[in-house]
Amino acid sequence: MIVPILVFHKIGPVPPDSHFPRNYVRAEQFDALLGSLRRAGYHGISFDQYLAHRRGTGTLPRKPILLTFDDGYQSNGDVAVPILEKHGYTATIFVVPGRLGASNEWDAEEFQEQLLSVEGIRDLQARGFHFASHTMTHVRLTTATPEVALRELRDSREALEALLGKPVRTICYPWAQHDATVQQLAREAGYECGVGIRRRLNRDDTNVMALHRIPVTYLDTVWRIRWDLFRLRFRH
């Protein structure tokens, strides 16, 4: 089974002074992309569904897709979620438990935006959206000591499980930086699945601790993403 994963950060207008404008996708672009995916027959799934498929204990719909958001910005709830609901899609939002309700201070030079609060996460969870870990404080796991990395991974999972009232099995590596050591630490911290960023699709033999995600930016047209979803089926 081939499973694409798309990754977004912020849905909204691109600030003229942004240092990382590619973290933005305009609302009208997002709306058009989801409409195109729906017409093409893509069905949104969760990571729990994906993991059940990989274990052989569950099945996936025809043309599954995972939609993900990194960092957990308030705009995910205010702007992205109504568009997702309009098209009948769910999504997984990777949040930083140590910064809930605050801002993206790990990007000190970037325009600061509010992150989802505890109450905001609970509201979106009740509406059918999923949450997973992005470490406790958004550290670079490949440069942190093993002790710090393990603590960041474990504390984040435990904090989210207490908030959500359910197991948290998936980790999104900050800045998409990971290696074999980080993947092993993630397993030790209790995760069953990890995601980075690479313009590839996932197959049943893809390393489950290093799943590929296709980044979507304000520069991408609907047809660019649809073309990727087609052509990458023939690349490993």
C-alpha cells in the first residue's frame, strides 16, 4: 500500500517580513488543494490507522492520505480546520507541550505566532482531529545529548497522553532532523512511528521510524502536488 503524507505549518497570508515564507500556505490554496484531493478520491486517515495497517491488524481505504501540521499554530484551528471540515478531512497536528498557548520562540528571528492552547487542543480533539508529539520544547534532537533528547521525547509523550487521555505513538522530529540514534531514542521513549520530511511516498517497507512527508508551501500549485502524488509512485 502506498501512503502519501503532506506536511503544512501555517495556513494564512504570508507576512512580508517572514524569514521562512515557505512555512505558509494561503487559505485559498489550501482550500483548492483539499478540493482537488477529494475529487481525486483520497481518503484522510490517522496515524493509528496507518500503524494498524503496518502491524497487519487493520485495513486502509483506497487512496489513503495523511495530512499533517507541524508546531501547532493557532491558525491551524482558526483557518485550516474549517477548510478541512468543509472537505471532510481530518489531520494530525504535531504540538510542542512545553510551549502550548505561547509562541514559536525556537524561531527567534521569525514572526512570532500564537500556538494552540490546552483548551484549543481539547476542542479540536472533540471535533475529530488528532495530535502527536513534536518534542517538549522543539529541540534539535541530532545535536542534543542522548539524555536531553530522550527526556524531550519522553516528557512530551507523557504530557500529551495526560492531556489527550489516549496513547501518543507518533513523533515528528523538529526541523526534520533525525538519524539512527534519534530513531532508537524515540523507540525507547515509547513511540512506534516517526516522521521527517522527504519528497517521497511511503510503502509497506518504509522505515516506520522515518516516514516520508511531502512539504507544501505557498509556492506550490495544486497541480504540482497532484503531479508529485503521481510521479513519486514510481520512485523509491
